[in-house]
Amino acid sequence: MFLHSLFEWKFESYTSIIRSMDELRRIDLNLLLTLHALLAEKHVTRAALRLHKSQPAVSHALAQLRDVFGDPLLIRRGAGMALTPRAQELSQPLEAALGQLDALLQERAFDPRQTLRRFRLAMSDYAAHLLLPALVARLRDQAPGIDLAVCQASRESMLAQLADGEIDLALGVFPNTPSDIVRETLFEEHFVCVADQGSLPECGKLSLDQWLARPHVLVATRPDTDNEIDAVLASRGLRRRVALVLPHWRASTEVLAGTDLILTVASRTLEPVARNQGLAGFMPPVELPGFAFQQAWHTRRNADSAHRWFRSMVMDCSRPRQPVAGP
């Protein structure tokens, strides 16, 4: 009985191997890459974006893959798509195999000076002001074939665009992210206040009561979005009046001159504009936690050597100068 069972197990294993070899003869590397994208994204359109292919091309490849494996691989479930058990079995071995192949080929293939590529970034004008001059100069010198396309979006929109493959890298503050989003801290930041110098007492700062009594400027991509400053005030039973909400960091300092407005912003926003506008900086009269300014990307980019190189450039160009405590 035991020998019979053992014979059956060996025969089934042998048959499975032969079947797998037959499957591999019918599939090329491009189909495997498409399969990998489909298993990761569980969405034909997002897989197409990831592969830089049209949606019909990926749909056609999915039909071929279903024929090769004799399985639907992706099935409708509610409003989205889900992997079949067969697709789940394929996911880990395929990831490992493509990872090994990438390690074998990618590093030798990538040359910044010879690469023709476009990176899509999302960031605020705060990040653009701090980062882009150095980054663009570095790219023109070391990788003249790399182009940049920069857009501005809310934190939630950036994360959605990363997931959908619409952008390659996001820069901002990301306290909470999905498990498939990777974050790397570029530098630590803290808040400072700035106001027209003539509107401040001789000591150059305001008490908490004075600060709360003044109208404030808030920088936010959407007027009603939550922000760290008002969350801290609310936790202490305090509230400020926000007289102006605008999405532009640079413009937020330009509206202060000659007014009683108070702006509370990241310290590096004030480099190097505040002193030239007759403004004065001071520390907030309420303790506000610092925060990490980060770059974020989807895990699908982890094996992309060009993307890794580009992230290292962003890191180098983000190294802060001396933080500003006040102009």
C-alpha cells in the first residue's frame, strides 16, 4: 500500500513537472512580465500603466495567459478583481524568478548617461523650491536623457497616484501609508511662525493668547483638509481663526507684509525669502511636533535600478542647509 501511494505521488509530481515544462515552452518573457504586473495590480488598466503598454495589449496578453495556464487567473469580485487559487500559487515563484533575472541583468544594463526616461513626480511648491534647482542641475550633468514631469496634489491623491502607477515618486509628509507604499525620510523638519516685523512686539514674539487672537494663514491643497497644527490646538481645547487658506508655500510669505497675519510653516520655507520682505520669525507659542519629510514609491519600483538611482539623487539633493529658527 505504501509503495503504491509512493508510486502515485512520484507519478503525479513527474506529470506536474512535464506539464510545467510544456507551459514554459508556450510562454515568453514578455508574457511573464505581464503576468507579474497583473498578479501585483489585480487590475488590467493599472498593469498596463505599470508596463507602459496599452490596455488592449494587456487584455490580449491576459487571454493568452489564461490559455497557457488553463485558468482565468483574475476573476471579478465585487467592484474589483481577485486572484484565483492558481494565480496565488504562481505569484511567489514568479516574483522570485523575475527578481533573480533582474539582479542578473539590470545593474549592468543601467547607465545614467545613456538612459532615456521620464520620471513623474508629485510634490508641493515647498518641495519644488527646495529640491528642483539642485536635482535638475544634477540630472543635466549626469543623466541628460532623463526628463521630469512634476505635478501638485494632496497627500491622499499622491498615494492613490502611486498605487495606480500615474506617478513614480511622491514627496511630502506621509504619516500613514498602505503596506505596498515604501517611505524614505529625506530630512526632519519643524514649524516656525513668521509675521510682518512691524506687527510684532519689541520682544519679537507673541504669547499664546496673542497668537490665538491674530488671524492666521494656512497652506493646504484643499481648504477643509485636516492639518497637524489645528489638530494639536484641538487636543488642548484651543482654536485659531484661519483667515486665508492657499495651496502655495512661496506665496504664503508674500501676503504677510503690512498685515497682522501669522503664518506657521515648515522652517525651510523661509529660506531665503523672509528677511528680504521685512518679515520676522519666531518659535510657535504652543509646542508643535516635528515631522519627517519623505519620498514615497510603490513596491513595484523596488527592483527598478533606474528608479533606485533616481531616488539616491533626490536624497542627495535634499540634504538640508542649516534649519531656520527665524529670519
